[in-house]
Amino acid sequence: MNSPEKLSHDYLDSAGPDALTRGIRSLLIDAGLLEPRDHHLARFEKWILEVSTEISNSKLRAVFVQFARWRHVRELRKKRSPLPTSLTVSRRRELRLILDLISWIHGQDRVFGSLTQSDVDCWRSFGSKEKYRVNEFLVWAHRNRLVGRIEIHRPKRTDLNVIGFSDAKRTEILENLLDEQCPWPAPIRFSALLVLLFGARPLQITRLKVSDVFFRGPHAYVRLGRAPVLLPDVLIQLASTILKDRAAIRQFTTAEETHWLLPGTVTGYPMSSAALAVRLRNIGIPASTGRTSALSMLTQNLPPTIVARLTGTTRGTAIRWMDAVAASNARYAGFVIMLDGQ
């Protein structure tokens, strides 16, 4: 890379797979030799063009690319950068389902414009349960007079699982995390406590900025939702520790990160939510189980509106949790009464 004109993202994109170029790209950005970019968005746009080649019909291939850009790329560009991996992964799954439908139509020796409701019902009768996600594509195609009106209704949500850690187990984990002799790194301990106390998701935690953990006098706060949460006194020292340690371990160097609370291995990006989930699981705290324990307790003691404001979940989700916990408690009470009557 002796020529200055080769110092570009396009050159690195063509030089090899992301796993091989990620380190040098990050180093060049850190050194100020390469402009930062939303890497996940750039890779997603490139991926759309790559997978579209699986469609042999050129007109239908153009339709696919047009929809993907209108529906997903346009919306992703409006979101806060850099994008978390989960956003592009979810959209790739949806577009893969559309490709599957197009492939199925081709296998039936049919043209896309002749697609009917019964065809789609037949296609949905086997395979992935997420096939309802092609509905947006079919609505868009109908709006553009490419196909007749076809409707796919999303399956009803299943009941929430409100069984998390037992009270004794949750207390034991909390005591271990708060023990000064705890061997786990401060960022992981702090993240685990946010999961167990406030039901925070790994994605929420990794998207926290340094400014989202702050002090007002002797008190410490974290901003998970619209209203900041007052941290218990036992977490103040831990919060102070992770704010002071801004080292970000990169492939070739260690850099000081001043933006993200949990720095990632790629310049400008936080730790991935998947990586955090793995680290939590490795210390015996599956995020889903810990979050269930926290939300079950919170929704029993606080109104849904307050839970939503503090934890960053929606009010509708908080109400679903409250209802699910109430139903679970009612079933348990009924079971106890039945046993007492025997």
C-alpha cells in the first residue's frame, strides 16, 4: 500500500474478506489516514448486490435490489451511526426469505407477477416460521403494480417466559459480583449488574456512551431509558472504575476510547452485543435469564410506565411483562390452593 490513492475503504474492500482487513482498517482510522465510516452499513449494501446475483431474471433482480435499498438501506441511514451488527443481521434474514420465495416461484415455473395468495400460503406451509417477514416486500410489490394483493399476518406472540433465576440464586450472583475479590473485569461485572437489576439487554449496554454514566454530587446514574436510573451506592465505585479505564484493545495497539463505555476491537465501534452475551454466559449469567429475573421483579413493584422510562423498553412490553407475571403468580397460587385442598 505505497500509493496514497490506495488508502481507501474501497481498496480494502477489494483486498480481501473483512476478517483479514478489519485490523489494518482500524489501525489506519486510528492514525487518521482513513476516514471513519459505518462499516456494517457499507458491508450490508455490498452484500445486497452480491446476493442479488442468485436471481437469474435481470428484471426481478433489479426489483429485489430496489426494494432492499428502499426498505432497508434508506431506513438504516437514518439511524444513529455506527449501526449495531444485529440490525443488519436481521435485515439479511428478511432478504434471504424473499430470495427463498423468488427461488420457489422459479422452481414452480411461474413468473413473479402471477403469484397468488394460495401460492404464498403453500410456500409458507414448510420451512422457517419467520416467512411472514416477506409481507413488506409483497405489500411494496403490490403498491408498485408488480403483483396482486397478498396478505401475510404475523403469528400471535407467544406468552412471555417469566421464569428466571430463583431469588436465592439471584442474590448469590449479586453478592459475588459485588465482592471486592471478584476476579471478573469491572466492565463485565457492571454489565451483569445492569442485566440483573434493571433487565438491560446486551445491545442496550454496548450502546451506552461514556456520558450515559454520570455523577450528580455523591450519586451515580446510568441512562438506559428516557429517565436516568439512580445506581445503588454499592455500584458507585464500580461505575467510577470503568469510566477511568478507557483502554480499547485493538489488533495492533491499545487505544484510548473516549466515546463508548465498552470499547470494541474496531475503531469507532463498541463491543458487539454478541461478544458481551458470550462473556456474561461464560461467568454463569445468561442474559435472557438474568433479564427475566429483573423484569419480573420490576413489573411487580412499579407501574409499566415507570418501568418503560427507566429500562428503555416500550410501555407495551412492560405491560406484557406485568400481565405475564400476574398470570404466572395466579397459576402458582391456584396450584398451591389445589394442593392444600388434597
